[in-house]
Amino acid sequence: MPFKFIHITDTHLANPGLKLYGLDPRARLDAAIADINKHQSDAAFAVVTGDLTHWGEPESYANFADAMAALKIPYIAMVGNHDKRVACLDGLKAAPRDPNGFVQGTRTTEHGLFVFLDTLDETSHAGEMCAKRLGWLASTLAAAPADQPFVVFMHHPPFPVGVHAMDEIALAQSAEFAEVIAPYRSRIRHLFFGHVHRPIFGSYGKIPFSTLRGTNHQVWFELDAAVTDHLASHEPPAYGVALIDDQNLVVHSHDFLDTSLRFPFEPPAGMDGRDYALNFPAR
């Protein structure tokens, strides 16, 4: 069986009882956790790639911790542009911490070193990796055994994804980040990130990447840079299920609140398959 882990992003919790853009972020996170517990409890752990809260308030981190306490598997909590670093570290034991006090860390698995990066700039919604954070990343990658692969997690994408409004607030130090990882690109099996609230998959150079919708609101799909309205949406929330073995890494995006009809492909006994398909009673 492949090694399984869960990717969650952009939970945007507010203080208990509050709605955000007309939705209840705690209820939707609770639903994601319940679905993971029911269907994916054999996963090794979950990674939450930032924007844990919407305003970085201590009560919101307590709300997040209370929700995640129901998860049957361990989790790693990262920061995004809506978070506050000190409040996150004070409120969440699941947040890693590097020697400089950033929310960065690693986890060794049977399929490589998983690396969790802090791209938070508390003065901007754009991402930042300062010299200290880049230095930590450089030393972490250099210290790994020469045959060890990496899986990297961050909040902000380090390259444009084509959604203009989000590209304007991507990682500011994209060139510096690319320079640090350049000697290790062939060993990075996958890059996971959040921030854009869209299901997007592709390659960054030759590094495969994926991101997905958040568990609350989403960013509307708009590629025209001339459109100045930055729209949110109530598209379905999702979490990711990653399966990794020695040869492959597969990412499934699961719309856990989807209630559309499920039905057998095969017809009932005694019914012609063509008749079944053509006359199926859609609701």
C-alpha cells in the first residue's frame, strides 16, 4: 500500500460562532475532519498549509485547535498571510518552530524528508522568505543524505499561476527561493501550497505541484489581468489525499461536502445497459 497523507489548506477560522462571507468556517472544517476520520483514518498525518485563521486572533487559534483535536491522525500546522506568527506558535503545539522562531520544520518519512516553510509577511498579503528563512532552507536541504528525496510545503506559490489577483500577492522572493532549491530540484518530488483557493496542478520547472480549494470560501477562476474585481466564491470546499510510493505520487482533490447523486454504472439485473444509461432518472 502507498504511504498516505492529507493536504488541507486555507481554513480561515474566525472566533467561535462567527461566520465568514456567509459561511461557517468552523462547521466546514468540522465536516472535513469528520470525512477524513471516516474515510482516510489510515493516513499517516495531515498538513494544513496556512491561513489557519482569518485575522490571527488567539481565540481563533483556540477554535482551530479545538476543531483539529477531533482529527484521528497527527497534523502539522503552517502559517499563511492571514495568520499571526506568535499567536500561532503560542496556540498550536502542531506548529513547527525553527531556531529563529519561524514556523518551519521537517518530518522524516519512508519516502523522503517533508519540509514545511514559513512564507508569512505580517505587513503584506504577499509571501516573504527573508534571508534567515532561506538560510534555514538551504542548510536543511544541504544536511540531508545525498539520496534522500524531498516533499516541500509552503503557503504562497513561488511562481505565477495565472490568476492575476493572486499572482500579485505570491512569494516576493521567487528568484531567491529558486536559487536556493536549484541544486536539489531533481530530488524534490512534489511541491504543495495553498493561498490561491483553486484546484491547480502542473509543474514548476520540472517539480510537480498541486494546490486546492480551501475549506471555507474560494477564489473565483479569472485569468484576465484586465479584470480588476477580485472575486470570492462559494464553490465546493475540498481537501487533498496524497498517495506516495517509491515510483509515484498521486494527489486526489476531494469535495467532501458534495451531495450529488451516486449510482452504479452497471444496470439492475435483467435490464439492458443501454436502456439503463439512456433512461436513467436523474433527480
